[in-house]
Amino acid sequence: MTISALWLFSVALGASALGGVLGMASGIFIVPILTLFGHLDIRAAIGASIVSVIACSCGSAAPFLRGHLTNIKLAIVLEVATTLGALTGVLLAGTVPTNFLFLLFAAVLVVSAIQMLMRRKGPTLATVQPSGGWSDRLELNSSYFDRERQQVTSYSVTRVPMGLGLMYGAGLISALLGIGSGVLKIPAMDTALRLPIKVSSATSNFMIGVTAAASAGAYFMRGEIVPSIAGPIVLGSVVGSIAGARYVIGASSDKLRVLFVIVLLLLAVQMLLSVFGIHLGGRT
């Protein structure tokens, strides 16, 4: 089936803009759209999405860096564990059955929806408390200027070892599914490291490109990255991610979170149906 480059560009543009608002890469939306509506093989969709994740990181990281929201030191520390997880995922990707990928993706979508609702109900500012241990030795604690409240917010980083373990798992799932691991990194940073939401989103956006780059080469060598598909998706991802990142810095996204939860749950249902050979658009 021939897919229009304009359609691919539009899908990536919209998915990246929406993902940017939530601090995620576009893979969480692009893979199910390409497989369910574009009728692409899931491995080809994952390959294109892996490349789009790198593009999203390049596009959305800059606005967050200019806003001094990204904790670069913390990103470097956490990326060690995430990259190791991504490399593990690459080694397992060729041996994982397609139906299991669909099932795993559905589970990730459901968890993402739950975490997004929890983030919406959670506190908007981190509690400043003594962190000790790794945080002090590595000088990970920091502060940023909150434009919404017009004040400087200081925060401390807690439970770094637990965060490293969660980051390894996020990188593993990211490589297997071709999604930006921000969908798992952000909840991990909130629950384990106790970071403010905006810092979690910005730091995650800074990291996701490195995680994807660790596995993109292997996908390319296996022939699972098709240039005619990945090209338009990369262009749309860069434009969309920049727009989404600029919007989220000073805007509240509560209403969009509700919409995304609905979309994620619907996609999760269809992915579960795909396990049994039931696809949208009559695909069998």
C-alpha cells in the first residue's frame, strides 16, 4: 500500500504537537496511527517512530533549555540507565512476537492514561526537602522560574537509585515499542525523584533523543527504517514538537490531558483487538 508523504507529514505534525504539550515524544501516537489507519507492519511503524523520536527531542529540547527548565546534570545521570535499557530492548526486539508487541503497547497506553490522570490531580509544585546521598554528591538539586506563578521554584532530587532502575525499564520498553520513553520517564520522575511536572517534561524531552539514537542504528541495519516513510515523519515531528514545547511552557494543559486520556484508551482497545486479528478499516 502506498502512503502519501503529505499524510505522513500531517500525522507526525499533529502527533508531535500533542506529544509536545505533554512532554512526550510522538511515538506513543504515531505507531498506532500508522498500524491501524496506515495499515503498515508494526515493525516498519516502529522503525519510523524511532527516528521521529530523535527529531522530537531536537525540536522540543531547545525551547525548554531557553526556559531553564531542563536539569542537564540529572538528564546525563539518568540517561546512562535508559541507554542500557534501550540496548537491551534492541537485542530482544527481533525475537519478540508481533502479537506480544501489540499486547505490550496496549498495556503501556493504559498505564500512560492512568499516569496522566494522576499527574492532573497531583500537586503542581515540588516540596523542597533535604535529599542527601547521590543528589548532593552529584549536585542534582536546582531551581527554575515558573512563568505561570511568576516566582522562582527550588526543588530537590530524591531516591536517585530507584530512579535509575525505573529509567532502565523505560529505555527497554522504548526500544521494543519504538516510542519515546518520556511516557514512562515522566511518571518515574514524579513518583521516585519528586520533580516538578515542568522539570520532568523538559528533562525527559532532553533525554528521549539519546535513548532513541541508541537503538535507531540497529533498526536501520535490519532494514526496518524505510526512508520514504521516515522522511516525511521526521519533518512533521520537528515542526510539531517545537510548536508543542513553546505552548506548554506558559500554558495549562488540563483539558488536553483529558482528551489524550480518551485517545490513549481508545487506541489501547484497538491494539488489544489487533492481538485477535481485528483491525480498523477492515484489515485482517
